[in-house]
Amino acid sequence: MALYYFKAVNQNGEPQEGRLEGQDQQAIVRQLQQRGLIPLSVVQDAGQSHSAGTGWLHRRRTGERQIQALTQDLAALLKAGIPLERALGIMIQVRGQTGDIRLLGQIREGIQRGQGLSVVLAEQGEDFSPFYLNMIRAAEISGNLEQGLAELAVYLERSRQLREKALSALIYPIILVLVSAVSLLIILTYVIPQFQQLFADMGQTMPLSTRIVIGSAEFLRDMGLWLLLALLLALIAGQRLLARPEPRLAWDSFKLRLPLAGELIRRLEVARFSRSLGTLMKGGVPLLNALTIARDTVGNHLLARTLGEAASSLKEGKRLADPLQASGQFPPLAIQMIRVGEETGQLEDMLLKVADRYDREVENAIQRMLTILEPVLIVGLGVLIAGIIISILVAILSINELPI
């Protein structure tokens, strides 16, 4: 008997974790199902032997893009009327990546043993999120697995597109800042020291700007490594501090109050939450369960706490829009659209419309910010470098004015 660490959710979507003894992962999964839990991951406890290096526990985690491609392909095959097991076999034949073939083979083996797709996917460790697993489980219960997979594929595609657009838009400013930083570093640590001997006899007759530049260069040369070390230690300390609930809540609250960036973060989180909740409800997951799961997709802890309070209000028979409006953390337009969806019985459709609306707003806001940021960076860094060069030139020209 080996000891296994598990993560699962109950019928209300509440997470649970712990350790159980069993012969293998399958035995642990059966124990959890007998308790009415939905397994999310089952891994051998860290204190146990890890000699089975060829097992799925030791393979590399499947990437999000791979999961999306597999979901799209499987949805298309099921929609064409091909049985699940045969569809997996076809996908194994056409896949070229070893990781995909191994993953699909394990899923197919589970289906051949008579297990449900959601159960088999839960055995694959952290490859599939609780959101993904609950969508599959709801689709299985409703008997419309291909539709659930299609909606999942759309959700993954939209989420990935928004994230990649934001990252792509940031590439040029990041490169610009890095190149400018390297240029400044070279100027201050290599070019400026070449002139120090030349200016050594000038003493205090050097212009103030030149003395500042030379002093900065000496400080960077003498203390640069210590500054880098201090920065790394500060980042590590900050990361550990933010792992605690209260500091993280305060930090996330501060981010939402930032000018421009705060509103952008809020819209991004609202779009992510709305799409997650709408997709889950459209897949057949009850509102309360879907809200608990969708809350975990929100990265801002202040907004996540607000959604937790909304879940408590739902248990008391209240509507979703009321606690969201009372919190003051959600945009008025999103709240009104959610309220209309609740009144008309089309909440899932309105949530997806909210997500589409704020996805577009986030895209436009990022584009506008970068349109302003790029020339500001170019001009600001250009002025800084030009100022350093001019301060040196002024000092060189002032040598001729020294008394002989």
C-alpha cells in the first residue's frame, strides 16, 4: 500500500485535499468517488518512492496550447458522429508529438476500462484544471459531450488570444527598455571611466552635471553587484510576503486603485470571470457550483473575495447582481447586464456578452496605452542618454577655459 496526496471538489464545488492509502491511483480515485468527491489530481506522496520514472506522474506537464488543440480535435470528431474511443484512436494516429500520444493513450485506456472522460482526465495530475474537469463532467451528465468540448475549445481559444495579444503588444516596449538599459550601463561603466583621468585635474571646476554623471558611474561600478543582490532578495521577500493572505489582499486592492492600470486590471478580471461563469453555466453546471469554480479563475484576491461573498448570498436566495453591486468592485455596466440576464432567465448568454464587451475594451485600452507609452519611452530614454553625452561634452569643452 502506498500513500497518495489528492485534490478534489465536492458536489458544491468546494475544494478538498488530503492523503489516502491505496494500491494505485485507480484505487484512490474509486475511494474519492465513493465519498461523493470529484478527483482533480492524485499523486504519490513526496515521501514515497519515485522509482517509476516512466509513469505519467513523471512526464512533463501538457501545455495550454496542446490542451486546446486536443479539445478542438476531439470536439470535431465527436460532432462528426465518431464514438469517443475511436476518436481518441484516430487522434493518436495523426499526432506527431510523443507527449500528446502518451496522454491520449492513457485517456483511451481509461475509457476502455469503462471510466467516464472526466474521471480519466482527473487522473492526469494538473494537466486539466478544475474548470475543465467540471465542464466535461457537466457535459457527460447532460449527454452532450461534443457540445461541452466545443464550448471549452472556444473558451480556451478566447482566453489564449487575449493573453497573447497583450504579451505581443508589450514585446516592443520591453525590448526598447532593455536595449536602453544596456546602453546606459555601457556608458556609465565603460565610456565614462575613460574620461575620469582626463577630468581628474579639473576638480570642482567640472560642471555639476558632469560631476553627477561621474558620481553615478562610480557608484554603479562599486555597488552594482550589491544593488543587484539587494533587488533579488527584495523580490524573494516580496514573493514570500504576497503568499500570505492579508498582504496579498492589500496588494491586489492597491493595484485596482492605480490610475489607468487599475481599471485595465479590473476589466480584464471581469472579462475572465464572466467568460468562465457563462461557459460553465452554458455547459450545464449549476450557478452556485459554477460561481465557486469561476472564482478560482480570478487572479485578484479582492475580487475573488467579493465573489465568495456573492456565493454566500446565493445560498441565502439572493441574486448574483445584488452583492456584486454592493461591493463596489464591479463595473456598473457589467452589473446591469448580469441583472438583465437574471431577470430574463438568460444569465449565461449575458455573461458571455459581458466577457466579449470587456475583452474588446481591454484590447483597445492596451493598444491606446502602448500608443502613448512607446513615444514617451523613446523620448524619455533619448533625453537621458543625450543628457549624459552632453554633460561629458560640456566638461571637455570647459577644459580650454581652465587657467594655465
